[in-house]
Amino acid sequence: MTTLKLVFAGTPEFSVSALDALHAAGHDISLVFTQPDRPAGRGRKPSPSPVKMRALELDLAIAQPESLRTEEISRTLQDLQPDLMVVVAYGLIIPRQVLAIPRLGCINIHASLLPRWRGAAPIQRAILAGDLETGVCIMQMDAGLDTGPVWLREKQDITDEDTGGSLHDKLAALGAGALLSALPNILAGQPGPEPQGPEGACYASKLDKAEARIDWMDSAGAIWLRIRAFNPWPVAETLYRGERLRIWSARPEPGVSEAAPGCVVACDKNGVVVATGEGLLRLLQVQMPGKGLVTAREFAHANPLSDVCLGA
């Protein structure tokens, strides 16, 4: 195996698997770019990214610029003369002048089957849309938004049990393996990457907390997808007697009801059943503000649900 001189750019937990895979394979990671420490937690103290924490453990050089558009960054990269730059969920734009510096350019691990779900939140958007499969692509980066040609793609089924969190973990591992598999072809330059066609292209916009609020007029199936997609963030929510109630898991329930959407129609040992705009939804795990996650059955034992309509 040829050892490559690499620059790595990544920030969240999704990126760590790829960094670990490159390091374990013996590649020379000359520099790790990650975003500046950001306020986090109740104290809002600056917190290092998962990639920074891992890079420190691996004793790798780290840079945390606010932007890669500066002459200083370009000079740093030119001095390093990397073979390749690997970008994984970095979160900052890679400008043209940076794309052109590495001998083999810049590649990206993208968590979808491009051109479907270009953009910031492909994992959650795939679940929200009810897609039955997704995957990862090893893409040669260009100046567009996830528009570059693809070196390698690996598919991943989306099961009924998958959440945004579980699918994230599957794709992180799949992407790390795909990256190592793609490197020999990238180094050889053949067979070349496959250009993306325009068919099926769609945009995975960044998640917004406002999207987490459940509209009980939606169908049980659509609400179920939202709950799965937004676990573990931002977590689907509704109102219970004017207080926020987070819903961590649920499933569509056979049957129909003439009750208004959002109204609780049954409570039993298996959860709480709620009417929707189309069909029934069984709540399985919920959480009130300042309290721990509980089963819906436990919640029903501790809180009156007779004649209750959620969302108000």
C-alpha cells in the first residue's frame, strides 16, 4: 500500500471514523482542520469538536481557522504539499484555491447516494422522505455543492428501526471503509470518477428546531418518520397540557378512530395511542422538560391522559 501525505478536514463525530481509518492504515496525516471550539452545554463554555479531541489523542497537528479563504491557509497548504485532502462533514466552505493545492485534489465522504440529498442533513432527510435505502459516496470535490464526480458509492438499507442516530453510526463506519477502498483508484487516477447526472438531484437542507414540532394533522406514517429522523436531535415534540413533551420513539398502530388529531384514544401496557390526520400512532418513549426518558406507559401512570389532546 502506498502511503499518502494527507490533510484531513472534519468536525463532528461522523468524521472521526474516517480519521481513525486513515491513521490506522498508516497514512501521513500532516494537518487536521476542524472548526473552532464552540459554546456547548448548560455553561456554554467553548468545547472542542470530536475531531479535535481525537486528533489530540493521535498527536496530530491541528488548525482551527474561522475560514479557509485566507492567504495564510493557502501558504500553509502549499508548504505541506499534500497528496490529497480528505473532507468529512467539516462544515466550512472549501474555496477554489484550496481545492487546487493537493496533488490529487480534495475528496469528500458524503452520506447519501448522490445526486440524491446534496447538502447539510442527508441522513435525516432520507428518513423523513421514507427512503428505503441510502449510502455513502466518495466524491471528488469541485466548486459546487456536492456536485463533483463520484469515485465509489456504497449502499445501506434503511430499516423501520433506524433513527437519525443509528443511521449516522452505520454510515460513518461505511464511509470510513469506502474511503480506504477508493484510495487506490484515486491514486492511480483510473478508473476515473463517475460524473453525477441531473436526474434525482435534491437538496438536504440543514435541520431546524422548528421542524421538530409535530403536526397531528399529518398521517401517522409521516409523524413516525419525523420522530425517527429527529432522534437524537432536535427530537420530535408536542405539547401536553401546555408543556413541551418530547417523543423519542413511536410506531404506527393498526386501526382508525373518529377522535380529533392529537387526542389520546388508548393507554395500555404497550404505550399510548394517539389519533392523527390519518391513522393511529402508538407512543413508546417520551420525556418531559427537566426529567428523564420514560416509557409512554410510565408517563401514562404518572400523568392524567383521559380526554387529553396533545399539541395544545
